[in-house]
Amino acid sequence: MNSASPSASDIAIDVEGLTKSFGGRTVVQNLSMQVKRGSIYGFLGPNGSGKTTTIRMLCGLLTPDSGTGTCLGYDIRRDADKIKLRVGYMTQRFSLYQDLSVRENLEFVARLYGIPNPREAARDMVNRLGLSGREEQLAGELSGGWKQRLALGACTLPSPQLLLLDEPTAGVDPKARRDFWNEIHALAAEGLTVLVSTHYMDEAERCHEIAYIAYGNLLAHGTVEEVIANSSLSTWNVTGDLNGLAAELTGKPGIDMVAPFGTSLHVSGRDRAALEASIAPYRAQARWHWQQSEPSLEDVFIDLMSRSRDNFQ
Amino acid sequence: MSAAASSGRPREARDIFGFWRRSYAMLLKEFIQLRRDRVSFAMIVMIPVMQLLLFGYAINTTPRHLPSAVLLQEDSDLGRSILKAMENTSYFRFTREVHSVEEFDYLLQSGKVLFGVEIPRGFERAVRRGDKPALLVAADATDPVAAGSALGALGTLVQTALAHDLHAGDPPNMPFEIRTHARYNPAASSRLNIVPGLVGTILTMTMLIFTALSVTREIERGTMESLLSMPIKPVEVMFGKIVPYVLVGFIQATLIIGIGVLLFGVPILGSVLMLAALSTLFITTNLSIGYTFSTIVQNQLQAMQLSMMFFLPSILLSGFMFPFAGMPVWAQYLGEGLPLTHYIRIVRAIMLKGATISNLQYDTIALIALMLLAMTIAVTRFRRTLD
């Protein structure tokens, strides 16, 4: 990375004011973010919130309507070719060739990137992925978990400096997900920067930093602890006879969210005083056991989501 | 779901109107989808209208005003009134006057004229002396349909032509004879004409579809997203997608020509090497056009439809089915824009007339131009982003 300025060298992604709209509908609005080199950056948000669009703008697949930024020190508008050489992009939908074998897919990628010995590079990757014995199997015949491993292998094959993973674990079983995340952490330890979008809260908690995006706006970012601390949400945990309680509590002043969690109910609100006033009559009854608790990341996100809907829709 | 009101509950699948209701639901859905698919909708109108207009206006199975050359060895009143009489049959149109036999043969061989009339030196004097000299009419009979009716009209020409100049007697006492010479296909076998034409027609169909589907297939399968995120340039994608099919097309062409020669007895009078080279050029041109289509359309169905839109005029206007020279001028201009037109001339000329490259310069250059045009459009149309 000779051409990157020294000040940017510890920042992998640095974008400001990215905006993109399709057919008059703004999908990403004035989005700014910075991702440190070597970190795992989680990108969260509901469906259609602009995560995929943002990732595509970062790797040159979409041109932003406005906004500027650099990816690995290269301008995202001008230097798309240089970015493509150094970035591995794993698409949301499996996008390798289903009618090519595992080996053939990897060799294709290796040749496109001009890796000196494509056959050897593909063989090494097959071994690293634990796919030995399946080299000649068609990619389309692999199970979901194996497809996802192959896709990760294909985008790490050209030794990128930045990985953009768009919901890589959607539809993958828990064991495969865990293996996948171990691999991501191993790659980050080698110095790779990883930007990963996900819907899963447990995955968000595996990231060094997270950002939450809804309706095209970046609503919160920081470490998981920071995001929870900044939410100013109070949460109570209720157990006992929950029959009908949720419906009764919903809509009372100060109660913004009522969500069942197994045998308990999470009741949260941003206005602590109003929330406590509303639940006071219920707390007095012995039918329920009330306990103040820390809001979960999910509580925070659901709250951000419902608030952003009020603001932007 | 809120509790379904009784009217909102699904009915038993057995009820008596069920068949009609479900058919209707399906039918309604298809109509909505059809209405949203603009291209299909356009095709519904375009294909029949285009076909009808082309058949109705452009196609003429007894073509008239066919380009002809005259080799005038003497300038006489009689010669001129014979030529005038030939033009009056409306079959012949004299476009060239040549002065040597070589030039005469060249024009016929390159397909620039379909007929050549030679009026020999001393013709008028021989007629007056009662020597019954012969007038040579050479026809390019590769297309028996185009040549046939014109040659037929020559039979009665002598009497009508000479009404003013001479007193033509009964047929046995005709003052001169017209000797017709059906070149290249003397037996007027339509097979000789059709088999070389089929080579081009089949190649157009198959080559076009191979590449027309190639880019849309990547988009529909989602592989385009991954491909675009990798460092590859539009020209590289294009070459990668065209080159394998050049080989496929070459095998196909060899197969068709081989069968034509072995089974149908079509000769290859010209150079096999040149036939192979120009066939490869034609294959590449079609692949480039197909590839261009695939960068324009949205999905594979549209790609097929656009290919059909291109294939249809190719068959009708290229001279494959109907004589090219018989079409109105506007249709001939359209035809010049189709690679098949040029290839059919090339393949017929090489196989049936033994033409050399000097006869085929124009058609070769036209094919190269069409290929480069298609490739340029394809490379500029290729979307490097998903915008």
C-alpha cells in the first residue's frame, strides 16, 4: 500500500455522506463510517435498510449519488479497479458458478486475479477449507454450510486486505456458523479487516465494533457495550403469570416495547420515570415478579428500529 | 392472522365452482405478469406485424428489374432495340456496360449482376444477311427462382422486340437465336441453392442464441455480482464468452457443409480454406451480435425474443428464401445490414461459382464492419456496476 497516505493507513474504510437512491427511493442517506484496519466491523439493520447497497458502494459495484470516501486508501469513485484487486466480496446470495466444481471455481478466481499458480492456489484453499475429497463436486450440489465456506474461500483466495461479507451466515446451521466465525477471527488476527452484515445478535456480539443502520441512516455505532450504554433504555424483566399481560402493558405511557423471551417478558422504555409510573400498579401485585435488568442488544436494536421508523417514514 | 370470518375462510377444494375459480385466479395472474413484461408485450405486436409487412411488401417470388450487364461488341440499332425489349419485359435492368469478357465474368461471379447479355461483333450485319447469329444471355442460376421467370420471358422476346426493325417470320424463320446459358447451376436444382444458404441460416440461429443468453444467465443466476466485484474488464468478459463458441460454430459449419457435399452433392468449386476463414468470420459476427443483445436485455426470455426478432428478417431479407434482387430498395438496404445476406452471397459464390476473394471483398468487409460495430456496442453497453 504505497499510495495510501500515512494518516489513513490504520483506517481501512473511511466514507462520508454516502447517498444512493433507486428510482426516487433513497436507500442509503448521508452515511458516514470509519472502520479500523484489522478489526471486525458488524453491520446491522433490518431488511431493506441499505446494508447491501452500502457494501456494494464500498467495493465499486454501485456508484454513490453523492458522498466521498476511500476504501484501503483508494477513492471509491475513481479507483474501483484497484479496490477490486484488494477486496474480497462475499455476496448475500451464493454467486459462484453452480455448474462448476469446487476446484474449477477456485481456479477461475485465482486466474482472474493473476495468481501465479492457480492450480496450486486452488488446491491449498481446498485443504484450508477442509473440502478435500470434494474438489470435483459441483458447487451447486454442496450443502448451505459448505457453499458458504467455499464462497469465503473464493474471496480470501487472492489474499485481500479487506473482506466485505454480506449476511454470510444466513440459513446456515449453528455449528457451521461457529466455525465460520472462528475463521473470521483467525483472518482478522492475520491483519485482515472484515466488514460483515448480519441479522443475528449473537454474531453482532462477536464483532469488535458494530454499526446499526435503518432506512438508509446510520443510527448507532461503537462497541457492543457502548451501543447499549448509549441507548438510554430501561428494561424490566417480568416472570410469573404472563397470560394477557403483554397486551395489557402495550401502549401504556412510557412503555415503548414489550417482548416475550421464553418464560419472561422484557418491558422497556426510554423515559425511565414514565415507565416506572406505568408499571407500578403491576409491580404491587404478587402474580408477577419484576426485576430491573440490562437491555439486551436486541432490545436496543428493536427500539432503534421503531424510533427510526417514526423519524423517517 | 386474526380469526377468519366465515366469508374469508378458504372453501373446500371440492366445491363445484372450484375449477373455474382457480383457473380464473391463475389466468388473472398470468395477465398481470404479461402486462408487466413490456418486452413480451411488444413482441406480441411486433412479430406478426413485422412478418406481415416483410412478407407482404418485400417478398417477391417472381422478381423483376434484376441487375444485368451488357457486353456490347458493336453499337447497332438492332442491338439497342433488343436491349430495350429486354428491359420492357420488366425482368432485366441494365446496370453495367462492360467491354471485356473478363469483366463480364467477374460481375456474374461476384453476384453484382444476375444476367449478362453479349451482343457479338457484326451481329446486325449477320442478321440482315440471314445468317441467324446467336445472342448470348448468361444467367446466374444459383438461385433458380430468380433466374427462371426472366429466362422464360426471353422466349417470346424476339417477335415483340423486332416488330419495328424487321419483319420477323415464323419461329423457324427467326432472324437470330437467343442462346441462354444458365451458369453455376445448369440443372436449376434448388438444392444447390438452398444447402449453402442453410449453412448460414442454421449458424445464425444457433450462434445468436448461444451468446444472447450468456450475460443474462450470469445476471439471473446471481453470478454477475461476484464477477463484477473481481478485476475483469468488459472486453475480457466478451472475448471469454465468444471464443469458445467460435469453435462450436466451426464444428457446426463443418458438419452442415460436409453433409451438403456428401449427401446432397453440392460442390465446393472455390477454395475450402477461404470458405473456412470466411465462415469463421461470419460465426464471430453472429456471436458478437448475440452478445450485444445479451447486454441490452433484462432476462433470458427477452434475449430469446430479441434473437427471434433478428432471425426473422435474416431469413426473409437475406436472399435465403426469396431472391434478394427482387426486393424493393428499402428492403435491400435492410438486408445489407444483416450478416446473413453477405454470408449467403459468400458461401454460394465460393461453393457454386468458385469465386475468389477478389469477388467477395465487399461482403467480407461488410461482415467485419458489422462484427466491429456489434462488439463496440457490447463493450460500451456492458454495465460494469449494478447501478
